[in-house]
Amino acid sequence: MNVPRTDTRVWHVPPPATPLGPATLVLEPPPQSIATNLSIPPLTLGQVYQARGDIPRAIKNLKMAYQLSPSREVQTVIQALQRRDTAAVGGGDTSKMVKPR
């Protein structure tokens, strides 16, 4: 993964017409499938930054992934990282959090 390029595309490409609000998106099945797929780059960036020890950037990216495709697993990892409780994260394995549709 080219982390700098992916980070730029996730955070610096012009946002969609409706920016993400503070809550998660509630969408019908077809758009939700697209949102789930769009959550994969920030989820992956969150994993990379977590592995590198850059917890603030990991949390930022995981929150975006959670907004796009909410899951208990992502929420648990975010909360654990916010507490800096790496033992609760399970060694940093977040690879099974989002299931592409």
C-alpha cells in the first residue's frame, strides 16, 4: 500500500456534496454497499498507522471508516486506542472488521 498517496486521496480529495456528519450514515442497501467499499481505504490506513504507533492518525482514519460502515469491531478498536489499551485491540488485528459487499 502506498500510504502517502492513499492518505492524500482519503483526506484531501474534494468531499462529496454532503459532508459526513458527526453520526454514522444510514443508507438503503445499494448506497450502503458503496459506503462500505469506500470505508476500506481509511480502515486500511487506520491499521497501518496503528501498526506504526501513530495512534492519533489511526483513530482519525478508523472513525471515518466507522462513519461509512459502522461495526462493533471498529468501534471497539477506536475505544481501545483512545484508552491506549493495546491489549484490548487484540494485537492490532483489524483485518476482519469490514466485509466488502
